[in-house]
Amino acid sequence: MEHPIANSSSIIMDTETDTDSSHFSNLPTREPVDIEFRNISLAVKSGLRRECKEILHNISGQFSGGQLIAIMGPSGAGKSTLLDVLSGYKTTGVEGSISLNKRPLDLSEFRRMSCYITQDNCLQALLTVNENMRIAADLKLGSNVSTDMKKTRIKDILMLLGLYEHGQTRTKSLSGGQKKRLSIAMELVNNPTVMFLDEPTTGLDSSVCTKVLELCKNLTRHGRTIVCTIHQPSAKLFQIFDHVYVLAGGNCIYQGGTEMMVHFLHANYLTCPRYHNPADFIIELACGEYGLDKLDVLKSAAENGSSIDWFNQSTNTISCSDIVHNNRLLPSKMQKSGMEYTGFLNQLAALLRRGYISSKRNTTLTHLRIFVNVIVAIMLGALYANSGKEGSRVMDNYKLLFSMLIHNSMVTMMLTVLTFPMEMPTVIKEHFNQWYSLKAYYMSITLLDLPISIFGTLLFTNIIYFSSGQPMEWNRYMMFLAISVLVVLAGQSLGLMIGAWFNVVNGTFVAPVVTVPMMMFSGFGIPLQDLPFYLKWGTYVSQLRYGLEGYVGAIYGNNRECLNCNEARYCHYKYPKKFLSDITMEDGQFWNDVIALILIIMVYRIAAYVILRSKINSLK
């Protein structure tokens, strides 16, 4: 059923907004791209024995350009897997060929002219609609596109999708349908030719589903090819699609026009009951409710996707002569306005701006973090008041230093373990859709947390240092602060490495388990010289050892003079050297500790980046 764009505003928009072709003035029509795939197979290893399981079985198909295409099938039929293969999201274990406009697929070029919108709306919840769109424009459009042009394009897209009046609304406050449309809007910024949507109607009511699919149908009228996976659409939704590809157990049992499916079934002696939704009927067939033998019949009739007998009469596939005379080839890098990778510095600036806005509004990462540092510092400062200048309270002060060490290390580590894995779906989606390089993203998260980490550490250190009566010497204070900052960064780096490797649940278990041996190797409970020889290696890899040694060196090292002693109390450690000797920490090790902590931070950061890249690559 055809719906002119001018008459569909009541369906697409929340408010009555004109949706005529003027909204595409900055979103020009694309030359349609045909997608053809032959003998696609995919096997994955699963289970403890890593047994090989084939998901797709030599299927073929052809999706004509400028159409809205549905990949249908019951759960486990291979819908999302086929979408992953066609979009290039999954490449490992894939056999067969994919071509665009009769030419072999160039994956790197195809990714620049296509986008993949995942089932989950991976959006920045604390940013407004306008802010999300501006960041997307800065990341996806080249420097040759002016700021005014970006603003105009954003306005056109938001008006087209019915989001213009929600421009100042934060993403977390949007409805499910609005979030889905925002996901589409952000990918439309660079005007992709091919769009893949995984289950775009999941979790939405029938009205919102209609709005989303009508929107996709309108976009196809301007040359875009849109491929969706959908489980079981209603009769109304089913009619919106131009082309249907039905899977059952990894095989194709129908490929062709929406209105031709009933005729296809009838031709194979499977009559759809009157007033029955054809989509429901073919899903029932795909589930084997009418017998598994029927699936073999349909697979044979569809030639496992090779047959084009049931395409719509209006469907025109691209011939070789069309390619030669009309030059309908994939756009080259020079022709792809706004589709090229933006520069590293531009990506970094946009990611830093996005991260700054999110951090400013994130109560956990900023406000609560600062609050906890202040409260804990006041409590420790009150508990160990003046312990830093009394010879009779050296052991109390030693316990204070260890408490600071654990706080600085654990708080930042656990916070990173809890928050970093939650960003992974967004990073995977945006990186795949060519928003930015992984290096730019990793550099941005490294730089973003530095100011808040240093500020929080400064507050925590100052409150404790002065309230606990540590030596009022400028050089000792700076040494003490430097160790605090390095311990915080080392804990955060370890958290990044764990967060990149594990999910939130496993990470919250692994992080404390890793920390306990480091505490044992720090030299606090057991002097370093008393450790068995076969465990001494642990002292060289424990950042807590270098942190504690650095703290002690800053307070009691560098030939500190005799401590004040209360005549009423026994003063065992009047001479700091005696204390250093008893805990087997040599004087003059401070700079070695600084260098060791810096090296540990670098190793953790590099390891976290390697793990992150490997994890993303393993998904392909």
C-alpha cells in the first residue's frame, strides 16, 4: 500500500509537522543499491566441547534497491545471523559470496555507506536529543561540511522523524518509539545508502511499530535500501514491507513480494485460511506446525532463496548494461560526501565533548565520587588526628597510610569495573558504524577521567594530610600527593583491564579477588623479608607494595628528624629509621616506586586496549 510522504505526517510524527520532500533538501536521494548473496553458510562453535553447529545452510537471496525488506522467521531461524552477515557485522566462519550491484562486496567501503541499528537502543542516556545529534554529526561528517550545514541537516532529520519538539529532552526520558527513531536519526546524519535494523519493533506497541516502519518506508522512496529482521508482524505491518525473506531452521522457504506470498503458498498446495494473517501462517509453517515435510517442499520451491519467480512485477533488478550505461556503482571515496572517516583529532574532540557532558550530569561518576572522598577523608582524619607527628603513634599512622592506599585503589577500580562494561554495546555499535576509531575512543576515556580523578584525590589527600598532622614540609606533601594520584590511576587502569575482559557480574567478583593477593604482597601484614622465596615475585607486580612504600618514604624517609614524643607514653619509634628498618622498607626508594607505578599504569592501559580490541574483533 502506497502512502505519499505528505499524507503520512499523522502516522510518523508526534506533532503535526510537514514531511514533504523539502525535509530531504539536506538529505539527498541516493542511487539504489541491490544486494545479492549466494550460498551463504555459517557455522559456529558452541558448548563445552566446542562442537560445530551450522546456523545458515547455503542460502541465497536478492534484495532490490529502494525497498523495505523483512527477514522473517521463528526464534532461532537465523534472522539476526543473516543480518549480521549481510551487514558485515559477522565475518568469521562465513562462506559464500555477497555482491552489490553485481560487483563483489568491498567490506570496508560498504561499511562507509551503510549502518547497522541494533535491537537495543545504544544511546547516551544523559544527553539531549539535540546533543546526541550534534555529536553524531561531528563524528560522522567531514570537516568540509560547515556547522550551519550540520545544523540544517539535523533540523531536517528531526522534523522528518517527529523529534524536533523533543530536542531538549534527555534520551533517558524518551519513549521506546522515540528512542528507536533517535537511533535511526543519528545514523541518517551521513545519509547512508543501506540500513540494517535488527528487530526494530521489539518492545513497541502496535501504533509505534507502524510509525517506525512507515518512517522506514518513506526513507526507501529516496533510494535507500532498508533491511529489517522481524519476528511475526501483524497484517497491517506486513503490508508495509515491499519484499519478504522467510527463514526456517537456517533455510529459505520464501523470497519475494509481500502480496505474492499467498500465491506462492497456494501454488505449493498450502492455502492460507481466509481472513488469516499470511505472516502468521508462514511462521506457523516455519515452526513445523503443519509437518516438517512442508518445509522441504517450500525450501525446494524457493530454491533455498535462489528463485526470483515471486518478486513483485514492479521490481527491477540491476543488469550489467544498467551498470555500464548508468554508472550505478558503489560511490567512490571522493563521491561519498560526509561518509569518510573524520580525522583523529576531530573524533577525539567530539568524544571529549560528549564525555564531558555525560560526566557533568552523572551523579555516580562525579558528584557521588567526590562526596565519598570527602566523607571518608573526614572520618579517617578524625580517627587518626595528629598521628603523623607523634612518635608514639607511628603504627597508627602506618595503618592510616594503608587505609588511604586501599581507598584510593579500590574506589576507582570498582567504579570502573561497574561502569565500563555498560558502555561496551554502544562502543561496539558506534565503532562498527564507522563513527570513530577505537584509538580515539580509548584516548577520550583516558583523558576524560583525569581531571575528576586528580580533583577527587586532591580533596581526599588534603583533608587527611593536614587533619592527621603529617609533616608540614612542601616536598613531603608533593611526594605524598604524587603517590596518591598514581595509586588512583593504577587502580583505574586495573579496573579498565578487568572491565574490558569481563561483564559487570564477573568483574565485580574478579576485582576484589585480584586485590587480595596484592594486599598480601604489599608488605603491610607480612614484612617483605618474611615472605617465602617462592612468593617474593608477587611483590614486584603489586602496585599496592609500591604505593605503600611510596607513602612511607614520603612521610618517614629522606632522613626525617626525630619525632615528637609524649613523655607520658612509650615512644618506640622516636627515630624514623628504626621504623623503616622494622618494616623492612629501605630509605631512598621513593623514585623507584614512582617509576614502578608509572610502568604498571602503562602496562594495564595497554593491556586494556588490547583486550578491548580483541573483544570487538572476536564478535565479527
